[in-house]
Amino acid sequence: MSKHAALDRFGKSGNPLIRSDLFQKVALDNEEVTTLDGAVNKTAILLALTVSTAAISWNFQGPMMGLISGIGVAAAMISAIATFGLWIFSWIIKPTPHRAPYTAPIYAAGMGFAIGLISQQFESLFPGIVIQAVSLTFFVAASLLLLYKTGVIRPDQNFLLIMACATLGIFFTYIANIFYAMATGSSFSIITDTGLMGIGFSLFVVAIAALNLVLDFDIIEQAAETRAPKYMEWFGAMALVMTLIWLYLEILRLLAKLRS
Amino acid sequence: MSTITLLLALLGIVSVAVLFYFLRFKASSRQTDRDNRIPWNKIFFQRERYKETKASLKKENSPKASEQPSGEEDADFKD
């Protein structure tokens, strides 16, 4: 017996429900399993859907498209909550990854309409900004993927906790900003400011969004490693596309601030 | 189109290719062979795991109930 038996035992629950071998969720023998190729293909499908709907809303501007974009964003938000739950408040709404094959395409298509509309507005103000933002988004994603795959960035539970706190902080700042804007008619200066503070805030948000990609890569990697059920391909792809969309919007905002 | 936009567009195309190419590869052992990885299974399969484990425990416990020693055996034991 290992002399570290006590250490090995430490932290393990006495609850038989938790101790059980079923703790690890793996696919049954006759069930299809998650593969890296599958996750990549699903990511490509979702991105293609997003780009397609973004192209529609880019080309067909008008009040009707505004309404469609609004509905798209609402559908995307419902899909995201239905799949990921309120992740950090998982005791309220638990994550349900098995819904991802149905909710991921809805999310991608819905967000595409909004992205097309937003991008078109930025492009009319700052010509060429959309190509720059898209390129930088994929450059950041590819760089972080290489850092993750080579093991330079190794996410652990502390990393997850820090990222969750930072992401939640940004989320609450944006929510508070919406209420503040509704009450006063103006936004928090730190979000819209084109000075050093505003650019610093945008850089911080871009950094947090980029580091969230590492978590998405880890979800896909572990799902493939542990032979998770096939729907985890959709789940991982959805997580990755969600973060890419967030990163793109933040880079777009940062570039606009820099150009102002 | 300005030169910087053109250069960034090229960078973007290369980055998309790199992203989709390397995403298909397994991560290095430096990444995978460590004890402090994030337990995504625990996070995402909490509800399903609970249901499955509860069902299996119920199944395990039910035959044991029928194998309980009879009253006569208890009496023998007391003697």
C-alpha cells in the first residue's frame, strides 16, 4: 500500500453516490463517442452558420432586420442558458450538454444576425475594421490553441476559478451598464471612453475572453480523451463559438476605440 | 483596402488554417499527464451522474434485502 494512502484518501467523499464508479460519464459500448475531428467539424458548421446569417443581416438592413436580430439574440441567449445553465450558479440551472446538438445551431444562427448588424455599423464608421477584427480574433485563437496543445498554458482549477470570477465580473459590469443607461441615458464612461482607461478596460476584457478559449479547448480535449458521448462534440463546439463571438465583438470595440 | 488591412486579412486566413488543423491533434503529454486538470466531467454530468448512481445503488441494494437472514437464524444466533 502506498505510504501516501492517507493523502490519496483526502478529499474523497464518503458518500456512496459520489464514490461510485459511475462518477465518470463515458459513452456506452454501443454509443458513438466524441472525437477531436468531430468537434472540429461541428465548430466549422457553427461558424459557417454564423457567417451566413451575419451576411444576410449585413446585406439587408432595415427595421425588419433589426427585429430579426433582436429575436435572434433572444433565441441565442435562451439556447445558451438551456445548454450551459447559469454555469457559476449551477445550483439554479444545471448544465445540460445533451441539448447542445439542438441548441448550438440556434445559437450560432441567432448570434449571426446580431453580429452582421453590429459589424455593418462599425464598418460604416471605420472602413476595414471588420476584416481586422476577424483576423485578430482567429490569430488570437490559433496562438492560444498552440500554447494549449504544447502545454505552455495548463489550465487547472485555480485558473478556472480566476476565469469564472473575471468573466462574471465583466458580465455584471455590462448588466449594470444596461440598467444605468436605461435610467440615465448614458453608459459607464469606462466602457465607452476612448481614452487610456477605456482602452485599458477593453484590453482587459479581450484578455479574459481570449483566456476563456483555453477552457473551451480543454473541454474538447477531455471529452475526446474520456470517450464522452457524441453530443459533447456539439457542446465543445458551441462553447468555442460562443467565446470566439465574444472575443470578436470585444476586439471590434477595442479597434474602434483605438481608431477614434 | 489599406496595406495593414490586407496583411491582417492574410494573417487571418493563415490563423483559420492553423486553428482548424491543430485542433484535430491530441495535446502533448505535458498537457494531458497531470493530476490537477479541471474535472469537467464532475461539472457537466452532475445531474446525470446522480441519477445513474442512485439507480445503480438501488439495483445493488434490492437483492441484498431478499438475502436477509430469516427469523429462525436470528433465534439460533441468540442461543
